Amino acid sequence: MDGSTLRRRSLLAGGILLIASSGRGRAQAYPGRPVRIIVPYPPGGATDTIARLLAQELTRTLGQSFVVENRGGAASITGTQAVATAAADGYTLGIVDTAFLVNPGLFGDRLPYDALRDFAPVSLLVRAPLALVVASQAPWRTVAELVAHGKAKPEDIIFGSAGNGTAVHMAGEQFRQAAGFAYLHVPYRGGGPMFTDLLAGRVQMAFGTVPAVVEHVRAGRLRALAITGAERSALLHDVPSMAEAGFPQVDAALINALIGPAGMPEAVIARLAEATRTATLQGMSARLAELGFHPVGSTPEEARETFQAAIPRWARIVREGGIKPD
């Protein structure tokens, strides 16, 4: 091997080491200033709660302020678009929920971003199963009784949701398609007014997060018939899962994930993902359990795979249900 070849190889190896050390340097230097986390909803909801818990943990572990910014509106599209169009430097992040996965099928070409192309997934955060609940005045005490009534007299069942395309609406549609029954769907502008009518008996059936319904169920104001997915809830351990009720495909849940704009440096994504997994599975875990959320924590690749699988699945349910945005 001649001297010029050795010199070329030395230069190449030096370049590779320089690139690698530069990547590590960016990751170690990040974050060098406050980071904003955009929540595409008003303050006070489940996604906002998760975001604030995560911001506290990341502030503590990464040594810079992580500040939550609420940008509600347009079925979460306004805030999510703000993430897509932000500088891809790691200083603008977003927390998304199930609507992020449903909206591509619901809005199609009207969506101002591509949910897969325009974002960098960082980590899945939590998963929260939903409870199928009925008004206390309703006659049904099992899923089978509800389904049988819906097949015989669908006009008797009013299903309330927090709006078209929301996680609770999609749970109801997934259940309807799986069970082959019918109901009258009434979308509300938010979960608050829907639950008001459910408690008053003007709505007979709904889905809600377990923390949102548990006290009403325990007090006898609502009756829980099933929990979505394969497992029971620790907060409502006497209520069967949808799998136990005979509908394992009804697994709709509220999920939250941390994302950033596409093009973020890989070293920054890796640092954020590691800190987020630690926060979710350790620092936040006790509080999340109290709130009825299942900590997930994931790699960026696992988050992307979840998005890639869920978006077409929800699009099919939207299409087969003939669902249109409000």
C-alpha cells in the first residue's frame, strides 16, 4: 500500500470521526435555550395535562425550560400545522393525540400537512383505553344487550361524542362496525356538553376516558359496560374488556406522542427520545397511573411504525362509516 493511499484513508477516517463528534456535540449542546411544546388544544384537557407533566420532567432532566403553548382550533389542525412549519432545530415540538391519526382520513387533501412526511416522530408517550358507558336510566347491563337492542330498535339509541373524528367518536364507530348494529350519532362541540346530556339521560351511550367517567360510574350516575382493548382497567376492575365482551377489534384509545418538524437533526431526536422515555416510564409513571394512563415510551422508529399502521386503519373506518368533518 503506497503512502498516498494511506493518507487518503487517514483523511477519510478523520472526516468520519469529525462528523460523528459533531453529531454528538449537537446532541450534548441541545437544548441551549428554552423549548416550546405546542398543544393543539385549549388548556385543561388530557393532552394538555400530559404535555405539562412532560415539560416539567424535561426541564428537570435537560436543564432548560420546556414551555407549553396552547394553540387550539380546527380539530387540532391549527396547532399541528404550527409544528410542521416551525424551524427543524428541536426548539419547537408538539404533542399530538388520536386526532392526528384520524385527520388524514377525515380531511384528505384539505389537510395542510402530510402526517407522515412533514413530522419527525420522537416518542409515543401514553395510551389510555376508553370506557363504553350508558346512562343510568338505560336498560342495558351488558354489551350484548346493547348490541341486540341496536339491531332491533336503533332509533332508541343516541350515541353522543365530543365531535366528528374525535377519539371517542371513532371508538363508537369502530364498535358499530364490529358489532353490526346501529344508533343515532349526535356530535357535540366538546366532551363537557356531551357528558351533561349523557348524565341527564338525553344521550344513552358514549365513550370516555376512564378517569373522566370513573367517579360517575362509582356513584351510579353512569353504567360502564366495557373497556376498549384486551385488558381491564385498574380503576374499573369489575368492568370487562371489549375482548372479553366478544369484540377484540374494538381497541380505540386516546394516545399521545411527541413530535417535531421533519428534518430535525438525528442527534437531537435521539437525545429527546431518550429523555422522553425516561420521563414517561420513570419520572411521570406514578402520576400517569393515577390519571388512568398507561405509560408507553418508545423509540422514534416505533412511533413512526405506529403512525404508519394507524393512519390507514382509521381512514378505512372513516370511509366505511361515511364520516364527514364538522
